[in-house]
Amino acid sequence: MLAFNLTDDKKALIGDIIISAETAKRNSRIYKTTLAYELNLYSVHGCLHLLGYDDNNQKNSKIMRKKESKYANS
């Protein structure tokens, strides 16, 4: 999954999220989830990056995982 913010404007959220369906399919088998869940999870993860969240260290990663869980399971 890749997320690209396409603006420097903090008031606008314009970006692209690129998701590998093959990776999602493979991970759905590994983690015993559905393909739909994995795709949704990656979409949420990308949106969080576009909103300014990062998972570059343990503390930030924990915050992102909590938000992913909240929104991907909704």
C-alpha cells in the first residue's frame, strides 16, 4: 500500500492510495481474514497516512493500529 498526498494545503485532503490486491489476497490467507477485510484495512491505513498519521516508530504504530482497528472493523 502506498499513499501520496497531492497537496501542501493542510485544509484539503487530496491524495492517491495504491493497494496491491495480490498482497491483500495473500495476507488474507496468512492472517485468516477475508480479502474484503484486507482491502478495507489497507484503505483505512492509507487514509490515516494522508491525514498525517505515521507508523515510523512503536508509539505511532500503536496509535495507527488502534485507529485501523476502529475504522476497518466498522
